[in-house]
Amino acid sequence: MASSEEEVVEIGELIQKGINGARADDTKGMKGAIIDWITPKGQSLSPHIPHNVKLGRGFNHEHTGALLCPAGLDWTNIQ
């Protein structure tokens, strides 16, 4: 009985490992795509957001912070 329980635990851990890996791949692929998506055609974001650097994203960047700001708040008054 113990080996059967160990097998179930091992299978569960493998499934969780697969889930975590898939989530990381999806998130990694989205970061660059989102930068391309929010950048106006023919223009660039200022300051520039590199595709491979995490710093300066989200609320730490003027443009992305404004997009993440709740609709009822004025991003220019929050900073």
C-alpha cells in the first residue's frame, strides 16, 4: 500500500512540475508580445522597455503604469 501512495504522490509532483513549467513558458512569451502590443506603430516607448529585462516594467514605467492603473484613478496624480 505504501508504494502505491508513493507513486500517487510522485505522479502528482510530476503533474505540478509540468503545470509550473507551462505557466513560466506562457508568461515569458507574453512579456515581449505585450511590449510590442502597447507600443504605438512607428513609435517607441520612452523610456524604452527591453524585451529581456524585468526592471522598469509594470507600475515602474509611466506608460505601463497608466495602463495598469484602475479606471477610477488618475495615474498622473498617483506618481
